[in-house]
Amino acid sequence: GKSIALGYPFWVAIIMGSITGAAGGVIRDVFINEIPLIFRKEIYAMACVVGGTAYWLCDLLGMQSYACQVVGGVSVFVTRILAVKYNICLPILTGGGEEEEDKE
């Protein structure tokens, strides 16, 4: 909200919200001595991006701020639930050395 109030584009607000949520989760996981959730392959920060995009679309459609917040929050929740239920994961980035050797 603050980045929008300062005149930044909506994508900046989405990224800032995702970073804030992810950093809070990393701090929590470090304090409880767990591997931070964001470093696993599960959809976590991507759900924040989905929610932020849903909020932005609602705002573009001229919906009230409260309705945009509800739709954004529900979309984050549903994205996470579906990712866990259907075991949807983001691809893990690797060095790529093995794949390149196989091509030769």
C-alpha cells in the first residue's frame, strides 16, 4: 500500500509485498531451526505474486479496496492449498552441467 501511495507502479507493490512475506517466513524458520520454506521447492512466494496480481486486477476493475483485499487474500490461500493438494512445485534451478554433457 505504501509504494502505491508514493506513486510507484503496481508491480513494485506486488514485489515488495512478496519480499516482506517471504522475509518474515525466513526469519520465523531460522528461529525455529527449520530449513526456510522459501528455499524448498513448494509454491510459497509465488502465491504472494498471484494474490498481488489478483488485487491489482480488482483495482483495475474499479472494485472497492476492501473487496480487492479479500480477493487477493483468498487467491493466496487458494493457490497454496491447491499447490499442496496437487503437489504442484516450481522447478528447481540447477547448474546445468549434467544436461550439457549429455548433449555432446
